[in-house]
Amino acid sequence: MANGDALRVQTQPTMVFIGVTTGKSAMMQVFPHWSDVWGLGARLVGYDAPLHAPPEIYRAIVEHIKRDPMTCGGLVTTHKIDLLSACHDLFDELDPNAQLLGEVSSISKRSGRLIGHAKDPISSGLSWEAFIPADHFAVHEADVLCFGGGGAAGAISVYLSNATGRGRPRRCIIVDINQERLDHIQRTHAQLALPLNFEYILNAEASRNDELMASLPRGSVIVNATGMGKDRPGSPISDAAVFPEHGYVWELNYRGELNFLHQARAQVQARRLTVEDGWVYFLHGWAQVVAEVFDARLTPGVFMRLDAAASAVRG
């Protein structure tokens, strides 16, 4: 854990990574290569906080980012909603997605102003488009089932609500174990100009999630946005669950036990599934935030170079 380092006055351009187990992230090894690609001469330091940390922990790191001239900004993972709730008054500006979702994934500074962005609708959309065909919902009258109703689910649902040109799912079902999170995402959806047909289900039982998945039509998309298999053990479904035929399965994590990912891969042939882990999502999420923090140019060509550098480290 590098919390002490993250709170020191920095002597070179620095970006802070606020998460739960930052030292285990591939980005700690990838970032120096990305710094070279962009010519940043920058370093990345991790700041680990427990899930739903006390507000003073979030305020300490955000206040440090704001006052230290060489700390250029930060990326926030698991704590996106809690951090903004604790530090709303410290930001001088929030982008429209941050205001809509009530979260920040990117902290940057411009002319002494602290700015919060929610980049996930952009990065989740780019990742979605990388593996789900553009005409999928025009061909299949299918649903989206998202396990987890936190920040990642909110971002994906905002992207889907705006994806009119690509076809839209028949309905989007959000399942979470926490009623407050479901209430929060429902309030977000109420603000959308083109809301999907959303359903919200409070449930903590894997057997009930199995039933929900079994009821999906052919070609449906199932997303694990719970953090289970990474930040906490387990999977939202049991080993007896059956995925919809010709379904698309998206595990948002790329590291950890990844139980849900393994369950899906075991049915790839039998159910003709397309299965994606969180690696491309990870790359897009980081690329969007690093570009914002350092005011760096991000083009498709630059992203290809970043992808190659990261994949070489991953092996």
C-alpha cells in the first residue's frame, strides 16, 4: 500500500490511483510505458482505501491532489460515488456525466480549478462496441441483464440509452443487493432524455439470479458489474446457472478469482456464447483518464500504441 507516498509533496508530475488493492493492478507496471508513449515524464502512485471508507479518508486525498502543484490528478475506481459524496464541495467543476451519475472517475486540474469527470459512459461504450455487433439488438429482440447497480452499471446504462443508432435492447434489468444503489441508479435513469425500459430487482440470492438469467431471450447480454470475483469473493450466479443461447457475457474485471468469467467460459460451446473479460474496458478507462489528467492527445493511433504497450506487460 502506497498511501504515504500518495500524500507526499511530489517532485515530478504525478497521478494518483485511488482504489482498494492498487498494487495488484497491471497499471502499476503499464503506466511507465504509457508515460513514454505520451512523453509525460510522469509517475503513478496508489492510494488504497477500504470499501465505503469514512469521508475523511476521501477528503484527505482529494485535498492533497488539489493543493500539491505536481500532483496533476487522479483516477478513481471502486470509490467513485462515495468519493464525490464526501468531497463534492472540493470540486470547482463537474462534467455533465459526473452530475448525472453522482460520481467521479477522473480528477484533473486546469488553471487552479479542480475538475471531476465521469468517464465511464465513454469507456464502457467504446468497450461495448469492441465486442458486441453494431446491429445486435436490431437482429435479436434481446435483453441486458446487469448484476450490480453501482457506478459501472450506471455508466453502461447511460451509454445504452444514448445508443439509438446501434439498436437498443428490449429491456435492461438491474439487480443489486442494496436498495440504496437501486434507488440511486433509478434516479439517474429518470433524468435521461431517452430512457430504456429498465427493471430494478433487489436480490442477494444466486438461485434467484439463475432464474432471471434462464428467463432471458436468445442473444441477451449478461454483465457482471458486482465486483464479485475481484474486490470480494464469489459470483452473482451459481454453478448450476445456464446462460442464454448465443448470449454475450461481459465480466467487467480482468483480474482476481473471476468466478463468473470461468462459469461463462465453461458454457461457450454448449450455449454458443461470446465472452469478454474487462481488459479492453480497463484500457479504455485508463486511457480516457490519463489523457484528461495530463491534457494529452488521445487518438485511435495513440490508443493502439497504448494497447500494445499494455499487452506486452500483461503477456
